[in-house]
Amino acid sequence: MKGWIRIILVVFVLVGGVAFFGYWSIDQFNLAFDNFSTPYLASTHSAYQSFKRPDAGLASTSPETLGDVATSTEMSGGIATSTKPELTSTSTVSALSFTFPKSNTQAYIGCTYPVAWESSLKVGSMEAALVDAGTRTAVGPNTSGLAKENIIKEDSQKLSWKVGSVWSGSYYIKISKINGADAEIRSKVFVINKMPENIGASEQRDTCKESGGLL
């Protein structure tokens, strides 16, 4: 009986030793694999980075931000040459500036105003919209009274705008196209007020005239 007990104990010891050795071997293998993989993957990633195409370096632009006209330069035989900008949003910014409305303009609903500007180019057509200065959302032409597409007479260089039934508040006029070319131009922020209540036609006419418009 004692002999069987000794045999069983020896078997358990052998099995335990084999199991321990197996776990220890697997752990050593994993450790060696990790040590090998880390520098290999790092070198591979570094090599991949060296072959990546560099960023184009394009600057992001905001549709509500106006800047100066910029001309691009190119290198030709070591000499920098300037290229003339096309008629885009950046090239038309300096070519047109609003003279009405201005930042201190107080417009009134129902009055007709001459939206005017100074420009170094002849404006034949213009896409415009009235924009809420707070939410920066465009007001539809039926509500604002400002047509989206406007044909400008050559001898006037302005458009006539009868202020529609909008909410009182701060607004600006945004130009999205000039002569068919895309543009991003806006007027100064101005205020639209309701016509004072309980006043006669002559007083309404005077209110429009004092604010730069007509009834």
C-alpha cells in the first residue's frame, strides 16, 4: 500500500513539474516575441512615415471672414513670378465695398433703400441675401424683400430694396455672386426696426427719409 502511495506522489510531482515548465516556457516565448516585435514595428512605422506624401499645406478659409486680395507666386528658374488672381471671392473683396448700409444705419420695415457700393469693376449682376447677424441664417427673399438675383443697370451701380416684414434686429447683406463669379462679400451689420406705430403717412415718409430711404 505504501508503495502505491509513493508512486502516486511521484506521478503528481512529475506532472506538476511538467506543467510548471510548460507555463514558464510559454511566458518566456511571449516575452521574447514582445521584445522582438516592439523595435520591428517601430522601425516599420518610421519607414512608413518617411514615405508618406507631405501635406498640401492648404489654409482653411471661413465664408464669413473677409481678407485682402492675395496673389500667388511661383518659382521659375529660381525667379519668383507673380500670378494674377481670378475673379473669385478673394479678388472681388477689395473691388467692392458697401456705402449703404453702413454700421450705423437704422433701417425701417416698409422703407425702400438704395443698396449702394464703390467698386473698381462694373457690376452687371449680383446674387444677394439678407442675413440675420445673430444666427447667420439667410432670410428668404419673399420675407426680406431683397431679391436673390439682381440685374444692375450700368448707369446706376446700385439696387433698390424695400425692407420686408422681418423681425427687428441686426442684419447684414451678403453677396454670393458678382457677374456670375462666386464671391463672399458682406456689408456692415446694421439694424432693422419696425415702423413706429400710430403715426401718419407723412411721418412714416419722414422716418424713411431720415434713415436714408423712401416710403
